Amino acid sequence: MSIAATMIVQNEHEVIRRCLESLRSFDKVFILDTGSTDRTAEIAREFPNVVYIANQYRWNDDDAEARNEALKLNHFGKFDWTYTIDADEWLEGKAADIIIEFANGAPASVLAADISIILTADGSSHTQPRLFRNDPRIGYIGAGHPFLGFLDTKGAVPPAVTLNVNHMHEPSPNHKADPDRYMRQLNKAIAQDGRTPRHLFYLAREFAFRQMWQEAANLYREYLNDPRAAWMPEQNEARLNLAKVCFQMGLGDEARAMCLGAVLRNPDYKAALMFMGEVSWPEHKGIWERFASVAQETNTLGKIGTKEGFGK
């Protein structure tokens, strides 16, 4: 079996070498440049397994569109598996070997595998289906925070297993050059798809990052009242985030009610148990912390990134 990595880049000269060094054992690395003006191309072309495509696609505030254009490079390349990675990510230790070994031995029925993405800032992790079959039916859906799905039905591709490898992520310095990118993408996604629960969830989070508490609270409430919001880990993350927002707004009763709602639906939700300790009476704080000390954080989204100011 063969495997190719795909990535989209723009002005990533500060981080891309580390990423590509970790992918030397992959058969190919297809890179779609969406408009770099720095040394990204020069550095990438030093690696013999890299195919670098520039001046073919311009960034359009649509993450799925760009990623699917990169996937087309592998459709033409006809490698059996695709591994998606960003320039500010890299594989550590035996990660590449484990991924390649899995791809070589996976049954034909396996379409995708989740990968543990580890955030260097705090060591937390979450999973995403980054390894999947090179199949034109499979691609990314959603302009902002896209998910891997079947392009015809819009259903998610089910990962068969989680590979616990060291896939590291340290946000690129380049992100600071365009802090409103995700907000634009999410507004575009809502214009295209309507106010879906997924879009509402991530848009609420963007407002919370900006400490725009009322806007964030309204969106989280809209999300939680939407009957289509049926995925419990995301629901509970929304309850916890709304609790943090309400606490910032001085709405202590609603904050406690929202956080307790997350705990009742998942008693193993460590982050929610810890926050219950913060918003409860002082004599109760130790009780919640004892509960949290044995919680394993199962069936949660995990920390999917924090920004200064949210939940402080």
C-alpha cells in the first residue's frame, strides 16, 4: 500500500521544514499553495518526496474547498491512502512508521482512522480522521471547521480505530496575521449551509474567544435549543462553554445549571467537574475537585484549543 500526505499552505516558512522532515518516509507529499509570498515554496522543494503546486488556487475563505483541491492531487497520483496535515503540525517518534504500518495492514472495509492531535501548549489532545482511503467520494465539508465526509450524502466518514501516535500541533505564527479568518469562514459557511448546529457551535466559540459574551451566550443557547444538535460530546462542550460565558456575565445561577447539565449527562467530564468547583460555594469546591480527580474525560471533545480570555 502507498500513502501520500496532502496539505494546504500560505506563508508558512517558519514552520514547514519541521513538518516535512517528519514526512520523509511517506511516498509523496502534495502541497497546494494558496498564495504564499515568503520562502515556503523554496524550503518545501528541498524535499525529494514533495510535489509543490503554486499559482493554481487562491485562498477563498473556504477551508473545505481548499483541502478538497489538495486531495485532487492525490486522486491523480493514485496513492492508496491520504494523510492530511498542516504546516504547523508534525509527527514525532515512531508516528510515521505506525501510520504506514496500519495503512499496509488495514482491511478493505476500513475507510479511515482517527489520529490523536496533541497540542503542545498544554499537552491536551483531541482526535480527527486524518488518515483515509484515497477515494473521490470522500472529502471535506464546510467552509469553516470542515469535517471529513462523503461528498454526495454529506454524512461523516466513520473512523474504524484511533491511532495513538504523536501528531503534534503548535499554531503557526502566521495565524496572527489574520485573526478574523475563522470568523469570516464561519459566516460564509452559514451563508452557504444555513444555521446548522456545527456552525453555531464554532461561531459561538469565536465570539467567546473575543470576550463578546452576550453574542456567544445567544449562539450557545440557540445551539442547545436546536433539535438537530444531537451529538452528546459537542452538546456537553456547549453547556460547559455557555457556563463559562454566563459566569463572565455575572449569571451565576445559569452558569451552575449549564455546567451541572453537562455533568449529569457525562459524570466523567473532568473539565466540567472542575468548573463546578469554581462556581460553587467555597465549602463545596473540594467535593467537586475530588470527583474530578478520578474522572477520565471520556466521551468528550477534548480540549480543541483555547485562547486567552475565554473562561478565565
